[in-house]
Amino acid sequence: MNHGRIPLQKQFRLVAAVVATSAVLVSAPYASAASGQAQPKPVVTHVKTVASFDFAVGDAPENVTLNPDGSLTVSMLGGSAGRRPALVRVDVSGHRAVLVAGQPGDMITGNTRGLDGSVYHNVSSTDAARSGVWKLPLGGSPRRIAALPAGELPNGLAIDQAGRTLYVAESFKGAVWTVPVSGGTAARWLTHASLAPAESPLPLGANRLRSHNGAVWVSNLSKGTLLRVPVTAAGSAGPVHVVTSDVVGIDDFTFLSGRSDVVFAALNSPNEITVVYPNGAKKTVLTSADGLASPTATVVRGHRLYITDGGFAKSRDAKLQQGKINFSALFAEAAS
């Protein structure tokens, strides 16, 4: 299947169609919830909508990054009906401001924040002059700092803890690229069978990634896996380790904290938020009964869990949600 020849708008519609048909710990021990014990207290409570978006005009939230002032930077895909993608800032009251307005037909996917406050974001485009990684400096205008092959899907974007290197997940072929934060030529950091898409109705491989605790963590949407790739002293990729599998529809994910390997993962097609513990055990903590509508990304700030809902299902209920993490329930689950 030659993904590079599929128009981006058609790709977006394919995502929507497939989803619509789909129904601080580091290494603590964990026992399965199937052990027969009584149902524990909810891990996430008090779920509410912080901001609602209009899917019809392209406001399908795809990725989210926390800012020091408590606001969030949200990528809007813009792919529906050829609408403009956008990068927006949403404050704690739900008010939003557009930071970057993209070109109709393009998609803005992953975004991340540099140590100096610059915002980096991926643009997926069939136009070779726009496809790649872009930078929005504080008080400045967006500019492309690295080109990526047109027609591919640069998806997840993460910055290393030193603030010097950007990692980009490409979903169609399954690869991780690196780009210096100062700009320059993108380099393929890792190509591996575990990053490649599976033969499925939605063949998207390496989807989102995070730089965390000396490794790059990557989700593979169509294979339903979460991977950990150590970064060697030379900066190259070490052996790929499968943290967990059978997380069907896994999109973006976040960690409980900078020191914890506990993951909150957004499972797009099943409409679930799943906790993945350090040994790979899993627990579903939110579902469509909690208002989830194609969750695409998660981020944690203290006891608050933020979730972006793409609204791909028939309801088109695109929004930003917030819940409260019950740490005692989370830790009890890990220690049970």
C-alpha cells in the first residue's frame, strides 16, 4: 500500500470512519485486576469538560502540551473538509487563542515546548515546502526548521530532557526521526519492524512518543503496543523493548511524573484511558461512559489529568476534558 499517494484529507476521513465503527512509581509490583479482589475505587474521578470545539470547522484536537502558567497548547488537525489546522492555547477557564493558523488541507499533529518557551509542531502536508517540523519562538512568527518527506505523516513530537533534540514519529512507514532544536537536516534515528504499521483498516505505525528517563517511548497504533527505546551515550537508539501489548487504538500517552514510569494512555478507537504500570500490566480507568469521544492525548499536571477528544465518532464531540487522579486508588491497584 503506497501511503504517500493517499491525499491527506482522505487519510483524515479514514481515521474518522474507522474510529466511528469501533466501539511516583518506577518499578512497583502489580497484580492483575482479574485476581478476584473487590473492585477498587476509581483511579480518575470528577471528569468535566474544560473546553468544547467545533469539529465541523477542523477543530479536532490531536495533541496537547502543558505550559508553565497552567495553560495548554493544543494541536487542531484541521483535516475535516479541508479546513485550516491550528495551534491554539487554552487557559484554565477554557478560553482559547490561536497561535498558528495552518494551510487548508494540511494537518498540525504533535507539538512540544522547548526550554526557552518556543513551541515546536509538526505539519503533515503534500506540499514539500511545508511538510516538516516548525518552530514558534516567543514573540515571533512560525518558521520551518526541518523538512520531512511530503505525503508522509509526521505525527508525535517530543523534545529530549536536555532540550537539544526533537524526536518525530512517522506513522505511515514507521520510523523515528531526529531534528536539532536549532534546525537543520532531519535524520532517521530508528527504523524497526516494531514501528511499522500492521495490515489493518487503519495502518498507522509509530504514532506518538515521549523522551523519558533516558529512553524514547513510542506507541504503535495499529499494532496496539507501547515501546521503550533506550538512548545510548552516543545518542543512538538501543534495543527496542515492548512495555505492553494489546492496547488497541493507543494514540498519545503521558507519564504520572518525570520520575514515574506509570503511563496514562489514550486509546482512540475503544474510547478508553488506560493506565499502564511499569511491568506492562494495564487497567482501564475511563470509558465513553465518562464522556470520552475518541481520546487522542493525555497530559498530567499534579493530580489533574487532561484529555483531548478528537470527536471522530458520529457525535463529533471534540473537546478538552479534565479529571482528578485518585493517587491512593492508583497506588493500591499497583500494590494489590
